[in-house]
Amino acid sequence: ILNVEQSPQSLHVQEGDSTNFTCSFPSSNFYALHWYRWETAKSPEALFVMTLNGDEKKKGRISATLNTKEGYSYLYIKGSQPEDSATYLCALHTGRRALTFGSGTRLQVQP
Amino acid sequence: NAGVTQTPKFRILKIGQSMTLQCTQDMNHNYMYWYRQDPGMGLKLIYYSVGAGITDKGEVPNGYNVSRSTTEDFPLRLELAAPSQTSVYFCASSYSKVGRWEPPYGYTFGSGTRLTVV
């Protein structure tokens, strides 16, 4: 069984704070690491697909880095806004079957 | 462009009843998936399909069946519903080039079906 671990489980920050969370995964058989944003009562939406060690992706105030040798990825949100409140999922692709998802980090941004 | 459409959005079933969750995509994606999400847990893969006529089991296939007769449709069948199948079900699709493996593009998810078995 593949373990994709996300931490923390939940996070409360104030508007304007910058924050980051971690996704850890087994470094063997790595093909791709996905990040998704999941707002309450909606469906998950793809943020990034990362494949190369050292890869960095950015979308507005959200960015992600990837270290495949040590098996982790960080997601950063700069200057959090209330609309950033969501659950952030990471998922691992090992070339077999489908994505294996972590259980997510739930972010609440207080105005 | 509708993306991935799931029906119904909500359903209550009695123990032992059967039902089919419908999933349709209009993006010509070759890969389709069914996941379930239980409270506090991540998404668990039930079944997936890499193309019409081809399906395979995921982590938690027991109590479910699927078929993929067309590229667009990937229905999930529950036979003899049990309380353990109370969950939120998500269908998703993605595209991956045939004949040469490449990491898949991001998944497109449907809006989910909330199923309660009583």
C-alpha cells in the first residue's frame, strides 16, 4: 500500500499570512506529483502536475516545489486570502493504476 | 463544455438495494476513474479504465462493478448496498497519450454523489 502523507491536517491563518504545507511520499517509482485545490461543496481542481526533481511551479500567489530524491513536495501560499480557504490534496503517480491521494490539508483563512 | 457530469447528486438507499451512479465526460479523455471519500480520509480508488472496453480494480473494489462500453460513459454499479458504502463518490477523467507512457495531465472531477445506505 502506497502512503502519501500530508501535514498538517488542518491550518488556521489570518488574512495576509503566508503559509506552507507538506506532502511526503515514497521516493521509489516516482512518475509525477499532483496538487489539487478542493473547496467545500465543489469538486477538486488541478493546481499543478510536477515531474522533475527540483521542479517549481507557480500560479498567482500559490507555488509548489518538488524533491523526488527525498520524497517531499511543499505548497506555499503567499499573503493568504479568505478565498484560499479549501482543502489542498496532493497525489502521487507511480506509473501504475491511478493517482494515490493524501488525506489533505484543510486551510481556513480568517478575514 | 460540461466536463465530467455525475448523477444523481444525492441518494438514500436501503440495505440490500442496488443502484447505478452515472458518469459522463465530453472531453474525449481516455482514462476514467471512480473514487470514494470517507470522512477524514483521502480519496480511495474503486475502479478505473484506460479506454473503452478496459477496466481494472483499484484499492477498494468489493461491492462494486463498472463497465466502459464507450469513451464517454463510466457507470458504477452497487449491488446489495451495505452501510459501509455510505460515502461521497467522485468520478474523474484524464488524458494520457496512447502508445507512449507520459505522466497524465491533471484529473477533471465530477461534482460528486453523496450516498447514504440505511
